Amino acid sequence: MTYLEIRFLTDGNEQFVADILISLLADIGFDSFSENEYGFNAYILQKDFSENLLNDLLKQVPVKEPVKYSIHEIPPTDWNEKWEKEYFQPILIENQCVIHSSFHKNIPSVQYDILIDPKMAFGTGHHETTSLMLSLLLQLELNNKSFLDMGCGTAVLAILASMKGANPILAIDIDEWAFANSLENVSLNKVENIRVLQGGAELLEKESPVDFIFANINRNILLQNMEVYVNCMREGSYLFMSGFYEADISMIREKAESLGLTYTGQQEKNNWVAVSFER
């Protein structure tokens, strides 16, 4: 598969402009982002890219200076090597969980040690939404509780849930790279009770209710699929959602409460949020 790298120049605008733009880009198929000197880079499969759609999206962003961009085709790449050299560094969550790759040395000794060799999959723990969800997960008693990781990325949430005693566990992602990488990471961590599936919310129609659902996707997908998630909950089940901004909470909460859920709390990090609801 061929990826495109779109280099956005947001220099001259406030930081929130880049944050808003990244959120909107995620809604139209961009799946990875990295900072550059003057803004950020966004990555998308070439087959999923529409420049007309991108230009329409840019008109929605409130800016002082026009956001310029350039399009670059990425040659076949060893993504593990690229992450090793440029991006992925070990991350420590709440001094309880460390996430690292096979090439890292001098890893701190903590209770939960997770090995992740990422490809072009979202979910290493570095993005605010993933670290928020990991922090929330660490606070839960999961022993013998069923768990769903929706939009699993690298399956890091599912792997941590397994380490905390959750069982059984289902991890789902619509992206074939994320699906393949999740399978690899589950195997790397020698976890045997995670079932990984490729697809969307339609896969939940045949699944039994679960105790905990973690969905780290984006606002529009969460709103679109929330009813399906609720149908996969029983009384006393919890739904944790992230992938959106603090300004989006009212919309998310209104939808969840209309479906019979009770709001139980939220956490914020750099304007990104994670919220929780109980049925």
C-alpha cells in the first residue's frame, strides 16, 4: 500500500488551529500525524485521499494565515526502522505501565511492561487520547471482566486490560495495518485471551454484552456508532470514549444520555479528553 505525506504549514496561527485541523483530518481518513518545524505532517493511504475534500475541509478552519500544504508520496518504508530512528520513545504511564519497543534499552521496571512494535498504527501511548485511556484503565478493577477495545490501533489497551486480569477481550479495528499490527503485538506480549477482528461497529451485532468498552476513535465515528456500543452493554457496564476535544463533550454527553447512559466523569490532557458513562 502507498501512503501520502501531507505537510501542513500552520506557522503564524495559534496552536489550536493545528489541533482542530488534525481532528478534522482524522474524520476523512488520515491515520497518523507528526510535528514538523512549521506545523505538522499527516499520513493517509493514497487510495483514500481526495484533494477536493481536503480543500473543502480547510475552509472550515478558523485561521489568521492560510494553511498551506504540499503532497509527497512515501516510498516503500520499513516502518519499524522509521519509528525507531525518528518517533517512538518509551513512555511511562502513572509510574505503573511502560510501553516500549524491542529496540529500546534501559526500560524502567514497573508492574505492567508492554512491548509494542508499531507500524502505521495509532496507539503507542504518545498521543494524549491514548495516554488518557491508559491512565483510566490503570484505575479500574478488571479481574475476570469482559473488555472491548474498539478502534484498537496497536491493541495496547487490550494488552494492558489482559495484564490487569480482564477476560475475555475483543479488539477491533477497521484498518488492515492496525489489525495486522495488533495481532503481532498480542503475540509479542504472549497474551492468549485477546481476539482481534478487522472491521467496524457492525461486528458487535453478534457479540455478547461486555463489562467495559474503551473506544478511542474520533467524535463523528463515536456519535455514529454509540448506539451499537450501548447495545453491547449490560446494566452496570461502562463505556469510556476518547479521540475528541473538550469542546465536543456536550455533544458526546447529549448522545450518550439520550441512549440511557449516566455520565460518570472525564479527564483532560492538552485540550483532548476522555469521558466515561455507566449503563
